[in-house]
Amino acid sequence: MCLAIPALVSELLPDDMAKVSLDGVTKEISIAMVEGVKPGDYVIIHVGYALSKIDAEEAEKTLALLAEAGALQGAAE
């Protein structure tokens, strides 16, 4: 089963890359497939690629469900 999860974009980088934050972890991802991404946006990521933007309310709901299920460390604390 594959899992795509929301992450908060914290910084745009050269070459269609961005830094995202997820549960206290910062990761560099490609944003080449999604137009108009800016810091503060949530994106759905899978294997290092942003697949789409998602609104903040929906992202928070999804992250809360993942934390409740124990899929995110520290998020349920």
C-alpha cells in the first residue's frame, strides 16, 4: 500500500525543489509537478514528489488522523 501525506512547504529551492516539514522532520522534495507552490502551502507528497496542493484545514485533519493511527511519531503527544 502506498501512502501520500500532507507536508508544509517551508522554503522554495532552485530547480523546482522545496523544503517541507512533517512532524518535525525537514525534507527536500520536488515540486516540478505542481504549479504555484509557495512557502506556507501544504502539498501531498509521495516518494519525494509533491503531487498536489491541499488546503490547510484538510491537511490538518489528515495529519491528525495519521497521528491518531500512530503513523506519525510525536504528533499525537
